[in-house]
Amino acid sequence: MKPQLLLVTPGGQWFREYLLSSIAQEYRVHLFCDREPAWDRAYLHGWTVLDTLDADAMSAAARAVSAGDRVDGVLCWDETRILGAARVAEALGLPGGDPEVVGRCRDKHRTRLALAARNVPQPRSLPVADVDAALAAGRSTGYPAVLKPRALGGSIGVTVVRSPAEVAAGFAIADTGHAALPEVPADDWGILWEEYADGPEISVDAAVFRGEVRPICVGHKQLGFAPFCEEVGHLVDGADPLLTDPELLAVLRDTHAALGFTDGMTHTELRLTAAGPRVIEVNARIGGDLIPYLGLLVGGTDPGLAAAAIACGRQPRLVSPAARVAAVQFFYPERDDTVVGSVRVDGGLPPGVDRFVVLAEPGATLSPPPRGTMVGRVGYATAVADDRQECLSALDAVRERLRILPPGAA
């Protein structure tokens, strides 16, 4: 019989279905969800509708499920719920059940303290309670600097400030970033002031099993809408030399050791500065924005199956990617309060495009960042090609042909 995996919330279909569809081939998936399953029902062995923000309720429900049909592992890829999922795993005595470690990753200030204790290279940072504290931090670290929420993801609320005159506005953006994710508990709110690390920004998705850290893909991040740090695209190169770079691998190993993270999937963001890699943050889950899917497109490790295996205490199957390139690009309206009737790509999709997905519902009112950080995305496209230029050219062609039509327009 296939092992049974308890999954805490499925996530959005257009961003997480690729994971669930792979896992369901080799595992019986029991879903904890806040509503009756819809698109995800076809992949499920069973489900329980409950408050997935209530760790105690989930732990009790997990014990009930396991009493009748043993649960072999607990998995979650939702940033807001990974701490609760860790408590469920702890209640069942399963891998990944260390809430202290997951909490250390969730809170960026606690991450910084743990890394500093082990001399892991990172920007200097300070928690700031108000604008005056942020100005004082600026006098310590200098400018430019970054203001960010301590426990959000996806660069929500992250902004670069380049002088004291920009601090008040930057602090307000970071503080109101919590409104974009109302499910985040108030206890997780807080602002971090961070020294700006100059250089290309990357992310590394890694499979960690019994303390061994194995990168499965490196994402090269494309930022837009400065100074708001919106993630507008990502690129994964199967032949990326960073996958075997000794300095980067050492930083990753030291980072996970400092955090005490020994089993699970992680998504680590870094800046490649002139002085070497600097850790920006660590997420105790599979990366978002389809970055691991891009790794799959270039023939790399199946991230869903790797995550499920580790959650069940099993050695993950890791494979080396092919020398191909995959990328994703997100599309936004040009103006605030754009009412979306329909979205089309004139002339059809160019060669190399893997998928084009419209995220905006008909009648939705969307804005670009900062008002529409992440939630202002109209859609996305992914592409795969033999080299970076060919891949990015295909996505640029989609962006140039994209038309957002008002309601009633043909």
C-alpha cells in the first residue's frame, strides 16, 4: 500500500498543482483544508475540512486520521501554515516536527540571530518598532537599506530606502504589507531594517535529509517596480555553475546548520555580492512562484516527490538537470484600478512557451505594485529553451503581445 501523506492546504491551483499531481502518483494524500476540495479532489485519498490556522485542531484531527490509517508524513508548502504543520508532525512523532526550527526560519530576525551566532555571511539588520527606530538604524548601517516585514514571503512589503527622507514612506509600506496576507497572526508582525546587499539575487531550493543539504535548482530573480522589490520573474539554468559552486554550497551548509534544519525542503534567498554570497532569508518549505517547477522543466528533481519522501523519513530521489533553461514571467496592468474583462495574447503564443495562465478573474480590479504587490498579477507564462536568450525572448514576446481588455470589449 502507498504511504499516506497528510498535506496542510493545497495552495493555488496554478502555482501548486504540479506538486500535488506528482505526489498523488506515489502517495495517498489526505488533505487538511479550509473548504471542500475542488480542483484538488482528483488527487486526494481523503480530506478533513477544518481551520488550518489552528495547530491544536489540526493535531487532534491528525491523531484521529492516523488512528484509523497510519499517517507516514506531514507536508506543507504554505508559508503561513508551515509552523502549524510542524506542530502536527511533532504531535505524530514524524520528521519535520520541530516547531522551534521552523519558527527560526519564519521570523527573519530570529534567522539573523541564529546565522550571526555561527558567523554565516549576511547583511547587518535590526528590528525596528517605528520610524524613529528605523532612522536610528539607518545611522548605524548607512544607506541604501531595506525595510521588510519579519514574517511575510514573496517580497511583500519589502522596499529599498536610499536616504532618511524615504524612511517614513518605506516603513509604512513594510507595515501595511501585513494587510496583503490577513491570515498572518498579529504575533508575527514586525519590521526589520536591513543593510542593503548589492549584487544579483538568487534563490536555492534544496532537499535536506538527515543534515545533508542538496540543491535541486537555483533561481535567478528578476525584480521590478523599484523601489518595491516585486518579483516579476525567475530563471533556472540546468547547467548553472552555482549548483556546484564550493563557496555557495558552504554557505548553504553553514546556514542550515546554524538554523538546526536537518530534514525537509528549503528555499534560501541570497545576494551574490562582490564579497561573496550573503544570506537574505530562509523559508522552511518548497519555493513559490513556480521556481521548483522550472527546475522540473529542465529535467531536474521532482520537488513534490522529494518533499514527500523526506516528510516520510525516506531518502529523496535526486537527479541532475539537463543543460536547458526555463523561466517564468509575471504580467501586470499598467495603471491602478484596471478592471479586467478578458486577457489575450495577440498572434498566439510564440515557440518555446510551456504554458500561459490568466490569473485575473473577469471583472477583477487590479493595480501594479505597490498597491498590487503579488495580488496585482494578471497572469504568467513559462518557457523552456536551449539557452537563456531564447527562453527570455519567448517570454518578452508574450509580454509585448499581451492585451488586457475591459469588460464588454471584443
